[in-house]
Amino acid sequence: MASKPLFIKKKTFPLLIVLLCLTLTLLIHTTIYNLHLNYQEITITHNLNATEQPHWYDKLQFLTKNRLNKPRIGLVNVELANHGLADHLVIINFEKVDKDKKWEHFLPVYNGEWGPMKCPEVPMPPSYEKLDVVVAQVPDGVRDVFRLQVNLVVANVLVNSGWDDNGDHREVYVVFIGRSRPMLEIFRCDDMIWEGVDYRIYKPDIKRLYEKVNMPVGSCMNSSPSLQSTGQMTANKYTSREAYVTVLHSSEAYVCGAIALAQSILQTNSTKDLILLADHSISPTSLRGLKAAGWKIKLIERIRSPHAKKGAYNEYNYSKLRIWQLIEYTKVIFIDADLIVLKNLDELFNHPQLSAVENNRSLFNSGLILIEPSQCMFNTLMEKIYTLGSYNGGDQGFLNEAFTWWHRFHSMVNYLKYFQDTNNNTQHEIPDNLYTIHYLGLKPWMCYKDYDCNWDMADHRRYASDSAHKRWWKVYETMNSKLRPFCGLTKQMDTRIRKWRGVAKIAGFRDGHWKIIVKDTRQTLG
């Protein structure tokens, strides 16, 4: 007879279960206790009573191969005593911003649209010493003024320490202790050389950091910073590669606009590359036309916005984040395909990331932005797309949350075709000294050459301007004849224009655009 399997007897089974539970409980408590001790060992490095050198100091010496012999260490918003480093420490004193001051208090105030601005100030240290390392603790908070101040103090100390009397750079480091990260707008993730449990070590690019601190606080400056005026550095010591870039995705509706944009940039005698990022929706024929217009084409996979509604116009606007992957360039200026350039913009590359034109004081318009490509930054932004909100569901709302501290271009650099008075035609004239025109509403190539069809729609009249319309068609007239067919009217577009001309006639709009006899031969195409 076969022997029975060796099963646990029924009477002993409950006892074994109890013993097993007790063992597991003891093991869990022991593990938690050990983790608590480890956490204490980690956090004790910043405790005032600690007697050993902090972990970050040993790691810094290892990373620098012990080149930092008796380094001068500056402390910003942190106390770090009795670590065997007392002889090396310098307390960085600065007047803290008033606690009653809010983010909006540190934005520029205009003296008229084209007049000078009153720029706010955040207190900086009254004097600087040459340091090798800065140790700082950054406060938490989004749009927190003291957080901004600490980041700017650290940046200024590093810049002043990173240049010697001969104008040459020297290695300086910054250690951010605690769980809070520095502002990515100021300290690039590319410059982080080590990440510990509760500290991060950066070796900043002093030239890039200098560009940021050279800009007034509150993203307040109308003209490019002069790198020649400081006596510390000159622009011609550094080489950089720069480009203009636009993105086409999801449809071919903006192919004509991108062609006109390229032609307008070339007409300003720019020396920069023109890069166009396109997804699979752009046909080979259109790609050939875009290339003939001056663009170098790079194919991309589009990125969906998690905050946009399915089928919405901005559903895949996060594809714009791909511009950070153009790492072969030091800086790029992104321009939407519904803009044309009227004056050379090359001088704007002197600005740092992120530079843009305001939408309403604290927010910027993402139709024209200067950024510094970085795969690290792209990865960081991609990690944030689900955690950062977007007030409009698209890239503009998202980028305004990612870059709360940004640098300001004057509104003439990205002139939004928008008018408060929707009835008075004479008030829809554009200024003469514009660098670009951003065509909000229906686009020029979607209208007749004879007039801006935004006049025909009551809810679009704020975007109507015949003078701006003519400037776009002036670019069109200079195009090679082989490029013009990409701006033809389809039957659907022509039908829409005719429909709304009839609506405007019935409404009897006083400007009388609906009375204009259309001579645009494009109306017979498609």
C-alpha cells in the first residue's frame, strides 16, 4: 500500500500559523527600526550637533579626485557647524524678502505699451567672496518668492566665484541638501553630477548661469543682455550652435504657414539653421515643399496632452516638447507656424532659457520661446506631464507651470494679432516696429488675399486686421511659384468663407468687408 503524503496534522497547523505571524511581525518591526536608524544616520549629517564630515563632502572630494584641498564653502539658508569643516565655512548673509510679498509683486510694471518698465528687485548678498563650494537648502513651494531668492542667491554666488580676475572660468560646485530640488529654470539637470539620498551635487555651466543672473528678476528686460559690458566675459569666447524650429503634427493645415514662416526668416538674412519637426500626418509631397522652403526636416512621434479633450485642437500640442531633444544645438527659438518674421531675431539668442513674451503679466505665450535643448530636460518634462496641470489643456498651460520664472521679450517680438475694439476698423492697424506677427483666429491662407475674413465672424472680429493680413501676403508674393500651390484654397475653405460673408452681409457689419469684390484667383481652386 502506497504511503500517504506527509501533511501537517490538523492539531498543529493553527499553532504554526500563530508562530509564523509572530515571526513576520517581529521581522517587520526590526526592519522599520533599522530603516529609522538609517534615516537618522542620513539626516544627522545636517544636524548642528553632528561631529563627522557630511556624506556629500566625501562624495565631492571623490568626484573632484581630491582637487578641492581645504575648499572654501559658503552656506545659503542652512546651518552646518561642527563637521570638521569649521575653518572652511562662510555664511552667506542676505536680506530676506518681505514675507508679505507675493509672486505678482515681483513682476515688471509697464509705463505704457512701448515705454520703459519698472523692474522689481530681490535682495542679493551685499558682497561676495571667492568660494569653491556653495551648500544650500531650497524651500518648498511653487511661485514662492523666498524659494526664488535662495536659488538666485546661490546662482549669483557661484557666478561671482566661477570667474577669476583674468576673465577665465574656474570649477565651482553647489550642494543642495534636503529633499527639495532647486528650480530647474535656474539649475540645469544636465549639471547634476551626483544624487544622494538627501543631497544633490551640481557642477554648473558658469556661462549659462551667468546669462540667467544677468537678467533682472521678475523676467523683466526688453533688450538682449550685453555680454560685453560686464568685464567678466565676452561672447566671442564661446561657441554655440543655434536654430529656429517649428513643429507640424496631426494634420497638414499649417503646412502653408510653415512655408511662409521659413521664407520670412530667410528674408531677414538670418544665419541660423531652420529645423522642422514633423509627424507621420505630413505627406511626402508636403515634406518636399517644406524642404524647398528652407526647412531641415526631422521626423518625430507626436505626444498627447493628458489634459486635452479627445479630438480637441490642442490634443497633441505636447509634441512641442520634442524641441528639447534637439541636443545638437545650444539654443533654439521655437516659432509657431502661424507667425511670420519681419525683422532679424538672431540677437535674441543672447537670452537664456526660457525667454518669451507675456500673455498676461505672470504667464507667457508659448508661440515664440527660446529654450536650451537637453535630453535630461526633456525627460524631466515628460515625467511632469501627469503631475503638472495646464490651464488651457495644451503646451502653453503646461510650460507655464514648469517654468514659473522666465525671461521677458518685448511684445513686439511676438505681436499677438488681437484687438479689444471689435467694431472700429481704424483701431486694427498694426505698429510699424514689429519683429513678428502672430496670426490669431483664422489664418491668412485660410482667407482671401483681398481681406482678413475674421471680419465676417462676430466672435472673430477681435482677430481681424487688414494691415497685418497684407504683411503675410507680402511674404507669399515673394515665394517661388512652386511653393504657392501649398497655400491654395480647398473647396471646403472657400465654401466656409462664402457662408460667413453672407452672414456678415445679413448682420450689416459697418466695416463693409462683405461688400469687397474678391479678385483672389485662389477662390476658384480646389
